[in-house]
Amino acid sequence: MSQEKLLEALRRQGEEKTRAVREQAEAEEQKARGEALERLDRLEAEFRERRGRALDEQSGALLGEAAAKMRRVRLEAEHALAERLWSLARDALPRLRGDGYPAAFAGLVGELHPLEWQTVRVNPADRDLAAGHFPGAEIGTDPGIVGGLEAVAPGGKVRVCSTWEKRLERAWDELLPGLFREIRRELEDDDAAAKS
């Protein structure tokens, strides 16, 4: 082989090796780029998942806090409303002293056990009414009693408090939910009328 042919063969062989090395380098670069893109995609997916979980957790926590705050505000509002309703109910008791009051008083007396009552306390305006129903009892007056009576048997063994204030107090836990329902119903009716 001549020197020229040898050089030509070496040049071709060098070019082929260079091309093969370049192709291999390009293939490895493509492979590395593909792997890097896959890793990047996995990292992005993992990040989105973590971010989604974090957002869900934060949303859940915030919604829980908001719900707790709403319950607290609602309870405070209901408590304030209950106190206002109690005050209104107490303030309304004197208005019940109308023409039918003597019959209502007699009804309260009729609920008592047939005992010899030693003392009876009533509103000052009811002294004569009480004396008629309890002729043998000592009649005391208390301006704090709006209506009804408090009776004590001899020796204080039996004491009955049948004042309007005490009756309202005893019935309040049963009355209040009904008042709340009625208020809610009226508010809903008002809302429906406003939307019409």
C-alpha cells in the first residue's frame, strides 16, 4: 500500500471514529437530556402533589378555623339574644296583670296542696286578694313579686314558690328553643319576601 492510500485509509478511519464518537456523544447527550427531563417532570409532579397536599392541609385548617369562629360568633349571638329575650320576658310580666289576673291568681292557689299555710308573700297590690284565699295565714308583701305567690307551711317544712318570675325561670329552658325557632322562621320569611 502506498503512503497516500495509507493516509487516505487512516483519514477515513479517523473520520469514521470521529463520527462514531460524535454520534455516541450525541446519543449520550440525548439520553442524559431525556433522563434530566424525566427527572424534572417527576420533580415537578412531586412538587405539584406536595403543593396540592399543603394547600389542602392549609385550606382544611383555615376552613376549620373559620367554622370554629363562625360557631363561636353564632353562640355569642345566641347567648346575647337569649339574654335579651329573657329581659323582655321579665319586663313583660307586669303587663299580664289585667282584668283576668284574679282568676289567674285563684288558679295558682288551686294548684297548692290543701295545707294550712302559715305565711304567704305576694305583690303589695295582691294583699287583699291573698287574704281572701288564705284567711288564716300571715300575708306579707314583696314588691319584687310581679304576680303569683310564695307560700310557707307551719315550721317552714313546705315552701312553694309559685311567682310568675319563678315560673318563667323554670320554664325558660323549654321556652327559649321555641322562641329561637320562631325568630328564625320570621327571618327566613323576611328573607324570602325580600328576594321576591
